[in-house]
Amino acid sequence: MELPKTPIMHEARIILPFGTYKLDGACELLELSLGRSFGGWTRTTGKGAWFSAEQIKMVYEDVYVYDVEMPASVTSWQELRRIARNACRDAEQECVYVRWNGEVNFIGRE
């Protein structure tokens, strides 16, 4: 029995902090964009931390982790980057964590 031919899909991930009015609004917009572009998403919660050289300390955040399935194409990667840039801008973050095809990027507002 031959399996049906389906396009190769990749899992992608965007991580965005939540917990304030502005951040929660950015998360809602991100969810809408991911749903429209890729058909849906799965969200889990977690903790994130990063070292702030300016404050000379670790900064801890509550984060949402969004996983989506998307076609393995340059067009999909460009769309994911566009969505991540918008989320970064909406959340007023310096950058957001994005993983696609096993590669991690920090996407800024550009």
C-alpha cells in the first residue's frame, strides 16, 4: 500500500511574554495572525529568562509558546518572520524567539 503524497511540513515556534494589558493584546493579535496564515496553533505556558546587560541581572518572564505546523517553503518562512516582527512591535519587545526547521532566530521589529 502506497501512502498518499503530502507536502513536507515543519513545526515552527514563536515565544512571546504575557501578563500585562499590552502583552496580552499582542498575544491575541499573534493568535489571529497564526490562525489566518497557518490554520491554527497550539499554545503552552512557560517561564523564560534572559540576562540584561543594562540592568546587570536576570530578567524572568511568563511566556506563551506558540507551535504551528506550516509548509516547508521560503514563502511560509517569510510569512512567519512577518508575523513575528508584528508581534514584536505590538508587544513593544526588542525581539521575539522564533524557531523554524530546527533553526533559532531572534526577530526584531526591523
